[in-house]
Amino acid sequence: MRPHETMHKILVADPIVQEGIEILSQAGEVQQSPGLSEAELRAIIGDFAALVVRSGTRVTRAVIEAGRNLRVIARAGVGVDNIDVAAATRRGVLVVNSPSGNTTAAAEHTIGLLLAAARMIPQGDAALKAGRWERSSFMGRQVSGKTLGIIGLGKVGSEVARRARALGMNVLVYDPYVPRTQADSLGAEVRDLDSLLAEADFVTIHAALTEQTRHLLGARELGLMKPDAILVNCARGGLVDEAALLQCLRSGRLKAAALDVFEDEPTPNPELVCLPNVIATPHLGASTREAQVQVAVDAARQVVDVLAGRPPRWPVNAPALPEEGAAAVAPFVPLARALGLLQHAVWPTAIQRTELRCSADLAPAYLGTLNRYFLVALLERTTDEPINYVNVSAVAEERGIQVAEATLGTERGYSRVLEAVVTGAEGSHVVTGALVREGQPRIINLDGYSIDLVPDGTVLLIWNSRPEQPGFVGKFGTLTGEAGVNIRGIQVAAEQIGGVGLMVANVATPVTDTLAEQIRALPGVQRLLVVNFS
């Protein structure tokens, strides 16, 4: 540290490896204080410019607000559930993490669990240690020549595919958000989810946990698997309906499961983990010496960069808008995100091209900023990898998505307009939005249907081939009322396209899968989308 340079204070609140401490020391004075309570952390955080944590320390709003000198919070790992990112963003504090450091460890643990389940290794070990020589009780299966189904082809899923191919396995993949060329490069075949489950001898999950993917594998999906199939989950516990899995394993409907993650951690359901055909580990996917070194090094290097005024490699929260033009750009940001979230709901398949168009009164130089916010909203729920304002352009390029921008005229009757066109193999969808009274965002057109949609909370889009049928709205209202879902507003587009109309409903409470299926069963309903704008 040169004498003229600022000596920053850095607090390490959870244990990290020495390699990370040595890097942090390049940026300032490092204090290691693991095991602090929230009150203790809040009392001292005001003196520190940087805070480094793992999963043990909770960085709450109160802690962040007490951090009067805080510039960066670094998570030496992937998840940031223990950090109030929204509070950090509002305070202008960067949050960074280490998303790629545990990729190899997670992939290897997945393969390890797969082999352990196939050969019943833990069961054999337990029997022998108990004094029983029971070779005939633990007849295993070879994995060579068998079919592995991979749900989610992000970084970890791709590494699992490479290792499975090396073991002589046939690999099927399901991920509607990645291009087919990525699967081809791994020697894998693309399937829809139902086909993958029906064909695979082993199934492993590597998807993000979102409202859309929670219980991705429920009773219906587990029922599609072969009776002698084995399920492996090293991603997120909530991806699997554990009650349904427990029933399938108990009844013999499914041969076995190998689980590293659970819906309730650190207190998983003992009935599930104690089944003889379940192998369970306590979230060890990233628990290797090498992975812990890598995540600590990644986090520490980013702290050094931020304190030196350089951009971090893996920011979790979007950086502030450029000072120049911020006043002009900021009102459009919620609208750009709303367009992205709606296009994500409309498109269930891989995307080839996007184009964001803006009205003429917004300088073209600022459209690139808005395009990033649009792309983040479009892609952030498609993967377990972090997608943010900084890296979204690179993510789009990796996926082969062409990103374009253009300027609109004012012939639509609004002066402040954003329009998003998203194209895939099945055609294009066009969504137009505008800023109306006092800069409030509205969706004003969806594929030719004129609407006035407030992009807030949960919205139902219902395409109906019998839009003029008497009583449809009443039947819809009855279903939602019986389900305890409050309707905040209903509107029907004036247009009919190909004899199909569009009804839009804002609701005040979440829509269950059961209610969605009941709505889809109403006469004339062609399609239903439930869009969460939260």
C-alpha cells in the first residue's frame, strides 16, 4: 500500500480461506470477525468500506443502513439470499458474488451421487460397518450405456453432460432457453420435459428456483419416470415436490433418489432422508477445498476492484445509471423491465433475436442502457446463473441472440413509447408500452391487441375463441372467487384476431396451478398466461 493511497477497512464476517484474505490485504486493513450477531455487526459496520460474507451472516437492511462508509458487500459463494440486495441497491452499495467458483464441485458431486445411487455404495458401506456381509442385497447398475436426462443446461448442467458422456452415457437435455447448438456441442439430444422424464434412466436437475420452477417435478412429472429410474438433485430443494417424491419412493414407483438440497434446510424432512432408497448429503455441492478457494478469491478480487474504482466481474445489483441523462432514462426503466417480463412469459422457447424500439424524444445514446434492463428481465428467470445489467449482453451473445435497437415515430398517439419485438423459430411477438400520466408505465398493445395494462403484481392473459359468449366473465369471476383470488380489474381488447379475443385481468393474490387449469378448461379458452410483474 503506497503512503498516498487510502487505507480501506474490510470486514470478513464469515470464515474464508487464507488466499482470499491475502488478496483483500492489497486493498486495505482486514478484520476477521466471524460469528457476529446482527446487533454486533450493526454496531461496527459503519467503520468499514467492504463486507465479505458466506452464508452464515445475515446482511439485513438495518446493517446496510448502519454502513455509512459501506461501498461493497461480497458473497464468497453463489446465493445472496442472506443479503438484502434491494436495501443495498437503494443505498448505492454494490453486491457481488462468485457464481462460477463452485461449478466443477457441483458437477462432480452430482456425478458422485449418481454413481453412489446406481451402485448402492452408502447402503453397502453401512451394512458392512454394522457387521453384515450382504453382497446379494446390493445389486447395482452400470451407468455406461444408460440414458441421463439433464434439466437445465447452464454451467453446472453442461459440466455434468460432459462427464456423463465420458462415462459412456447417452444424454438428453431439457432447457427451453438455450439454443440447440449448445446441446449439440455437448453430444446431447434435446427433448421436451415429459419426453425426457419418460426416456431417462437417471434424471438430474440444474435449474434456477423461481415461482415458475417451484415443484417443477411434482406428482405428475415423477409419475412419468421409469419405475427403476433414479433422481438426483444438487440444485435447489424446492424444484422437487418432496411430498410427492416421498410417496413415489415409498411405494416403489421410483427406485431411488440422491439429494443434496431440500425444501427445508438445515432441517430436511426426516421421513424422506431416512428412506433406505435415498442417499442424502447436507448441501455439499460446493464443499471442496478447491471451490472454497475459488469463491474466496473471486469475491476478494472484486472487493479490490470496487475499492479501486474498477467495475466488478460479477455484480448482483445493477450499477447506477450514467449521471449524464439519468433523469431522461430513469422513468423508462420500469417500463423496459415490464416489457421484458411479459415477453418472457409469452416466449416458452429459445429466442433468436430481440429489438427494443424507443420514441424519438429519448436520445438513441440512452437506448442501450434501457435495452440492458429489458434483456435482464427477459432472461433472468431462465437460468440459475446470475444475469444482471453488466453481464446480460455477454449472456445474450453466448446464447446466439441477436440484439438490436431502433427509433420509433409518434404515430401511436403517445410521445414516450418503448416497443419490444422478440423473434424465435415460431415467429415474433410485439409488445408496446408507454409512459402515461406522471410517467406511469402501461402496456398498450400485445401482438395487435389494444390494451391498457398496469404492469404490477399478477396478471392473467386469456385468449378466448368465444369472446362474445355471454357469461364468460361471470364464470371466470366465479372460479377466482371460489379460489379466494381478488380481481383488481378486467378489460377485454376491442380487437379479435383470427376470431380470437384477449381478456386481461389484474389480480391481487397469486394464482395456483389448480385455478389456472380450471380457467384453461373454460369453453373457448385457447391460451392462458399468468405473468408476475413483481
